[in-house]
Amino acid sequence: MIAILGVTSDDVLYFKTKMTLDEQGSLFGDILYYKGTLSKQDVVVVAMGESCYLSTLVTSIIISRFEPYLIFNIGTVSSISSQLKQGDIFIPDRYYFDQVDFTANLLGEYGQIPGHGAFIVADGELNSTVEATSYLLTNRYVQRGYLLSGNTFYMSEAPIAEDVKAHFLKVENLIAYDTSSVGVALACQMSKTSLLTIKAVSYQVGRDEQKLNYQRKGLEVMPIIGKIITKFLIEKESE
């Protein structure tokens, strides 16, 4: 089985409409799951809700309950670099924790959970495969780089720029930010579950002219990401 996780119901709408639905219900509380088949694969689709807290919890429950061999993490990110534009597709090679600080206890550097590394490394082979698939299906720019995740949504440039300058200045290629992915990555790392993240860039932080349309711009890319994942699964099935 595979799992497809988004943050909002809009993130996963494409997959809900394309899958053959066998079962749906409450994962817990008002967070719902949809179970069925997609491209001959058993699949469970879930909108996790906002924040890394929820994404860690939901991903852990999904892994425990459904035992997926692969998780797709979809949705949107904000660009914090001039090289990543609104409407691009982003594939992270590393996940960094924001707003995690145990340095006062001498238990690592900023962003490091005690007992874990300073960042989580993505599966390079999976990333390369889905990157190649993306270029076959779309003329949108596909960029790989490093992703920072925290529990604050930034619209203004100054706060996130100060954060990066204070804690991640030496991290080259840190170009995107979201509020969910590192929680998914942590749950997958601890359970040894494969993870592939592919996201739409909805907003370039600090670009005020994008504030009115950033949600729509992100959603416009979701069907493309859906087609990329579907083709990826078809190719895996044929191997």
C-alpha cells in the first residue's frame, strides 16, 4: 500500500476523484482517510491539517494502521529564495527543523532533536526518478533543494530572513519553507518508511503582489503533481 498525504482537502482532491474508493472513515477526530486503489496500487489518502505537530501524529498513525511501503507528501511550499518561483515544482533533498532549540542543554545544534541528526536526508534515487518523470509531463520548472519546516506561516520576508540568518546561514540551498513536511519526514525516518515529497510553490515570501492569488496558484499545480505521481506508480508497476 501507498499513502498520499496533503495538508488540506484541496491538496488531495485530485487523488480522491481518480481513485476507486473502497472505504472511508475517521482516522481520528475530524481527520478523514480515504482507502481504495489508484493505478492498481492500494492507496490511502489523507489531509493531515496544519502544523508539524499534526503531520507527525497523522503520519505515525497512518504508518501504524495501514503499513504503507511508500508515502507521498504533497501540497504547497513557500519560496525563500529568488531561484524558486511561484508555480514551480519543488522536490526536497533535505528536511530541516525550525523552532526546535535544545542548545541551552548542550544537546545539539539549533533545529536538532536530541538523539537525531541536524536534518533528515531524502531518498535520492526516488527524488531523481520523480524529477525525471516531472520533466516528461510538464514544462514547469522543477527544482530540488533543501526545505525548512516550522509551525509559523510567513507572508512577510523579514521574520523568516532573520530566522535563516540566525540559525541556517551556513546551509546552502535552503530555498523553501512549509509547515508540515519535517513532521512527515520524522515519522517516516523513525519507522523506516520510504518518503517522496513533491510540492507546488504557491508563494514567494515577501512578494506582496502574490498575496491575493497564492492559494489558487498552488492549487493549479496539484493536478500536475497528481499526474506525475500516477505515472510514477504506473512505471513502478511495470518494473
